[in-house]
Amino acid sequence: MLVHKGASRSIGTDLRLGCTLAAVAAAVNVSGFMVTGYYCANMTGNLSAMAIDMVTTERDVLPFVGVICVFVLGSIAATLLASAGNRRGIPAIHARAILLEGMLLAALGVVPMLMPPGRGAGLLAYGMGFLMGFQNATVTHLSGARVRTTHMTGMLTDLGMELALWFDHRRTGNRWEGATNVRERLRLHGAIILSFGLGGIAGMVLEARYGTADLLLMGGLLVALALPAVVRGTRQGA
């Protein structure tokens, strides 16, 4: 699911990829908020909170700006990496990107253990924000923009549009060749949204029990997901 690109991908491949990485993104988002007070995957929430704080409180808005900027930088880095990998013929470049993300996420989980208590929150927020932008851009590029793992506003919008098409088809009763595609997209979007919700619950439970060490578990999951794809893609020259 991390090797095939664009139109060569099946709905099942996108489903497995989207659900897995959406759950990880949600867990990171919740864990990041619990530790740092900033969303690391939800830039809509950060923009809204920044606007509110600028008007109603004396809270420093620069950290919000920083998290938003590193998210964009993560997207830029992932896109440049994918483009360079494709240009140079590096096999399984997207799997390699997710492998790199997993390793960096696990490394972030170690940061608080190496610093005095109460320190390192800013580094965690910026690091997780960068990696969530990196992940979202990687998956968007790999799937041809069919899958996004941190952008639930877009997923919910897509779900609503597909539901409207499905209801209209059911109401008119006309034979429609695109009905199967609509059902597949409904299943894809619905499953990703559900996975994001469940991942958020898991992130809350893991953070409460293990603290920032939960990032080691999430990073390890990404490494376990990506490493076989890197090996397989390298052997196949994908």
C-alpha cells in the first residue's frame, strides 16, 4: 500500500493506508495537545485559536504561528523528497518517507526523557507539527489526492458530497454507472474518519498511561508498516 502510486492504486489499498495513517495522525494530534497545548495535525484549530487569542487574551500567538509554519515546511519537505526520489528513480520513495517519519517520531518520544522536567514542549510541538505535514503531503502525493490523513474537514466534506450523490441516485432510481464508485468512496471516506476518531481515543489512553513515550509506539508502528514496503519495493525496483 506504500508502493503503488496514483491510478494504479485500488480502493482497498487506499483504505488500508488511509485508515492506518489517519489513526496514527489522530493519536499524535491528541497526544501533542495533551502535552503541549497545541494541535499538531489540526491547523484549522490552531488558526482559530490564534485568532481568538489575538483579540481576547494576552497569550503569545507566536507558538501557533510556529506550529503552522512547520506543518507547511513538513509538506514542502515531503513533496521535494518524493519529487527527487521519482526523478532519480529511487524505489519505494513514499515508503521510505513514512519509514523516516516513523524513526523521527520515535526519536521525539525520547526527547523529554533527555531534558529536565517541564522542558522540551516547544520542540515536541514543532517536531510533531512538521511530521504531520510531512505525512499528509506524502500520502496525498502517493494516492493522487484521494487520501488525506490529517485533514478531516476535507474528508467530511467529501463524505457529504458523496452522500448527496448517493441519496439523489436512490431517489431518482435511475441506472447510474458511477454508483459503484460512489459507494467505494463513501466506504473510504467513512472508514478514514472513523479511524481518525478511534486513533484519537487511543492516543488519549496511551498518553495518559505512558506520557510522551507513546510516540515511541506510534513511530514503531510506522516503521513496521513501511519497512516491508521498502524492502519489497527495492527488490521489485518500484
